[in-house]
Amino acid sequence: MSNTIIIHSLDHATAALAAAEQTDRQVTLLSAPGAAAYVGATVFRDMIAAAAARHPQARHQAVLDCGDDPGLAMGALRHGITGVRISNGKVIRDKLADIAAQRGAFVYEDSGETIDLLGMTDPLAACRAWLADAPDDKGDE
């Protein structure tokens, strides 16, 4: 799935899902780099759940960036995170992907353009404009 939006807060997640719902686009909500270390898996999980509850028609997946720490990625999976990102190279990523798949989860690999909402004064407008220019993704899952 493309249409990756880097989020830093509940407001960002809510804006991204509102824009996804309004434009009928599927999005990937990606945490900031290394966010698992300072936000934590449960806070990220609950933030995504709260935003999704406000925009139940938004098609999305969420990914918690675990930096280069496979322990954080394993902890995230144990806490119900279904998408993790790790920057430790192919061998560790492949092992983690196997474990994630057994839990119904996945390891995210970069798939193109992103928009980072850090510092955006109007994240909803930024997401809407960005998604309006994105290629059609209705068949992607």
C-alpha cells in the first residue's frame, strides 16, 4: 500500500484518517522514526484506535517504527500492533516478518512517497491535497 502519512500525534492520525475517508483513499499511518522507544506500543495502538473510531470508514493500516531494536518490535506485536517497521537489515527483518505473520501482523517496507505531518499548520488540508494527487489505490490491501 502506498499513501504513507507520517504521524506524530492523535491530531495527525485523526486528520489523516479524515482525509482518507473524504478522498476514499487507503492510507498507511506510519509513526515517527524510532517512536516505539519514546511513545510506546500501547500509546500508539490506542491513538490509532481513537482516530479510527472517529473515522470508521477510513481504509488504513498503522505501522509503529521500532528503529533498529527487534525487542521493541516484538513487544509491539505482543501489545497488538499489527504493523511494525525495523531498520536492522534484511536478515532480522525477514525473521521478524515470519514471527509477525504468525500473529496476523506484518513488517512494513518503504513503498514510495510519504508526507510527514510534523510542523504542518493544517494537517487535514495537507493530507487532503496530498491524497488528491496520489494514484488510485482501490485494489491495494
